[in-house]
Amino acid sequence: MGSSDSYSVDPSDIEPIGATIAVAFTGTAIGLVGAAVSFVAVDFGVALIGVGVVVALSSPLAYVRMKRLRGE
């Protein structure tokens, strides 16, 4: 890390698997928010759940594809 701030993260410090975990966590959070919203606005909540599932599942698939393209 080139920054003097001990809590800052340089983009090169994040491994692809870390980014995969972060994106999957974000998708899960979107899905959970959608589940909570669905009690008030059913259509919007179900849409958020769908987006969360797509984001959470596409992250590992993208990681596997990236590894295949790199030849690892």
C-alpha cells in the first residue's frame, strides 16, 4: 500500500477472489433488502430479490471464466 493511511486499500492489493466475494456479498445484501421491501411493495421487492440473485450467482461464474481465460 502506497498510502500513508493504514486503512486504505490499493486496488492492486485485492485479489480476484476477494472481488468475487465482495460482489457476491453485495448481491446477497440486495436480495435481503428486496425481501424486506417485499412486505411493503411486493413487485419492487421481488425485483430486488431477482437482481440480488443474479448478481450473487454471476460473480463466481465470472471468476471461473476469468481463470479459464488466463489459463490457470
